[in-house]
Amino acid sequence: MLLDSPLLSLVIWVPIIGGILVLATRSDANAPLARAIALLVSLITFILSIFLYTGFDLQTADMQFVERLSWIPAFNVYYHLGVDGISMPLIILTTFCTVLVVLAGWEVIKFKPAQYLASFLLMEGMMNGVFAALDGVLFYVFWEAMLIPMFLIIGIWGGPNRVYATIKFFLYTFLGSVFMLVALIYLYMKSGSFALLDFHALRIGLEPQTWIFIAFLLAFAVKVPMWPVHTWLPDAHVEAPTGGSVILAAIMLKMGAYGFVRLSLPIVPDASEMLTGMMITLSLIAVVYIGFVAMVQQDMKKLIAYSSISHMGFVTLGFFIPFVIYDSTHSTQGAAMGIEGAVVQMLSHGLVSAALFLCVGVLYDRLHSRMISDYGGVANTMPVFATLAVLFAMANVGLPGTSGFVGEFMVILSAFKANFWIAFLAATTLVIGAAYTLWMVKRVIFGDVTKPAVAELQDLNHREFLVLGVLAISVLLLGLWPAPLVEVMHPTVNHLIEQIGQSKL
């Protein structure tokens, strides 16, 4: 038994237990009580996650806040938790976004609000479990379990085609994960343990490494999602309620990228290096091609969904660029910049995509339409909303001073150290992203009011202003002062660079 601190268990189980308490309120007559409990639990969980940051040791790459208890002794399975400089910020992002989702659905969700809020709290605990798990079985259990609340959120509170979108989402993500389970069992047979850190030290031949990498790729590529297994995401986003879209874009997509860092790169570095060309190609297709797909969308949610796929291409690009840099220059500095830029991009995209989906939600609550053609001149009737929406649009474009610029700039800079053409293609997202984002802003926010319904729109209420205002401050803070985040990552990323630089053959 090992217990540094119970903080991680609290961050996982407080929202899960809170979700069960919210479910216990049951009837719609108790909706005010359900909302109050959900908000209190989400705030407590967020505050607990802040203690992870304040108590974090910036000088070590070791796992911190470690908990290790025997769970299934017959198979050497442990309840093993810990965080490093990459997983800890993702837990804070999860707890932060959950508070915003609870507030965003405060008055909007009329049908079974207790069950709606409980689903998000249960999912929060499970997502935190994914980021904290250091045992393969525990990782897999949390990874699969979090699909159930999202399945219910889209399937019950979603749009007209919610059943189709839900089944497609579940089948894609569940089937991909089965291959990960096979790989984890193989690694257990080789090492006699399910501990992820034991897998990192395992020596494996190139052929088994390749199969393991492909198995992990099938699980993580679907979740990111990478081209060509991305088609479930636009359908899920369009049908999901606003809160579901926020968590899907801000957190769940990051889990696929996190899987590459936690499992693929350190466990099978030789196969990762061998297949780097394929991964970079797929990432660039996502960045460029999906950007053009976003440009022709008429539905605001679909446009932002495709934008998410394009921006996540930067994340996978940043994770695999180090292999090219290390092979050509043996420079760990450029390699580390690529991974750090990718992690910053993950967190930035979490904030920006959450904000954009919340903005669409604000308009949808008033006009019950997501079609760009149904709007125009919103700035004339909703000036405060328009100001915040334009700020988030600029962050999505990658304007300097916003969080969207920092990660993309670091990845492009790292790509230049590897290959000019990779960097050039990656940098085209700055132009393509500006094209589809600003075109949407022009048609929705600016111009004269031509629709009678738009002329009657009311500006943000206090609750909506609080949610979007907090996100605006976060986007600007990360854009102007990314140092606290980058300093947390340094030791972990440097250790990861050492791991991927050592052959396991």
C-alpha cells in the first residue's frame, strides 16, 4: 500500500459520489436542489484540483500524488494513481469545464435536469480517472466507463437525429478501444504487471512494437479524432446538447492525444519512430483538408466540430515531430518544444472550443437554429455577446495574445527544425482557419439586421456573461502568460524525450 496523498482519489470520487447524490433528488420538482448540489460538487472538485497545481514539485519528472492499493491480486492489478506535468493540467481543465457546463445548463435544461447534471458529474470523475490512472486495467475501465454518461447525454438530451449520432459515437470509440485492451493484455503477459510505468521499461521486438502501436493507434486516433476515422464527431456535436459538445470538444478529444503520450511513445518508441511519416501525414491531412471541409459548413456547430479536428491535427503533429528532429539534429530542445506546444494546444483548444460551443448554445437558446443563414447583424442587438464571440473567434484563428497562438506557434517552430515543408503545410492552418472562422463571424455577428427574429434578441444574462467572461479571461491569460503551464511540463517532457530516444529492441 502506498499513499502520498488522497487528493487524486478525491478528485475522482467526489464528483462520482456527487453525481449519485444528484440522481437521488430524482423528480423535476427537486430541480433547484439538484442544480445546487451539482454546482457545489463541481466547485469543490475544481478547488481540489487546484491543490494539485499548488502542491506540484516543478523539479522532478516522477509521478506525484501517488496512490497504490491492491485491487485484483490474482492478476497483479492495482488501484494505482499519479500525475505528472502533462496529466495534471488536463485534470484541472476537466474540473474547470465541468463547473462551466453545470452553470451553462442551469436554466436551459428543463427535461430531467437532475439526470442531466448527474451524467456530467459521473463523467467528470471518470475522465479524471483516465488522466490519473497508472494501471492498465484501471485506465481501461475509466476509459470505457466515461462513454456511458456521454452516450446518455447525447441520446436523451440531443437533437432529432440523436439516436443515430449516439450509436455511431459509441461504436467508433468502443470498437477502437478493444484493440487497446488486447495490447494491454499482451504487455501484461510480457511483464507480469499491468503498471504503465513497468510497460515503459519493457524491452520489445520491432514487430510486436508495430502491432502494439497499431492497436493503440486504433483506440487513440478515433478519440482524437484523426482523419479518416473522424466522421463520428460532427454528427455527435450537432446532435449533442451544448454541455455535451463542450465536454466532447474540450476534454474527450484530448484523451486520444493523451494516450499517445502516456502509452504509445514511451512503450513502443521504435515503432513510433518507424511510423512517424504516416502519423505526420495524417496530422497534416487533418490540419489542411479538414480546414477546407470546415469552410463549406452551413451549420455553426458542424463548422466548429471540423475546426476541432483540424486543430487537434496540430497536437498529433507536435507529438511525432520530435522523432524527425532527433534523427536529423539530435536536438532535444526542438523536440521538447514540439511536445510542449502540442500540450499547450490541447489546453488552449479545450478553452476555445468550449467557448465557441457555448456561444452557439447562447444563440440556439434564443432562436433555436444553428444555421449561419438564419443570423446576421447580431452585434447590433447583442453587443456584449458579440465582443466575447469575436475574441473567441480570434483565439480560434491563432491571434497573438490569445491562447490559440502559443501552442500553434511552438509546434510550427518545432516543425521548422525538422522540415520546411511540414512547417509550411502546418502553417497554412493560420490562413484556412482565419478564412472559415472570420467568414462565420462576418455572416453571423456583423452586417445589418435583416431577420426580424434577430432584431428581437436579448443580450447575455448574468449567468451567461459569467461563464463566457471566465473563459475569455482564461484564453487571454494563457495567451499572454503561458509560463506557469510550460514550467510545469518541462521535467515531464524532457523525461519523455529521453524515453523516446532510447531503443527498446
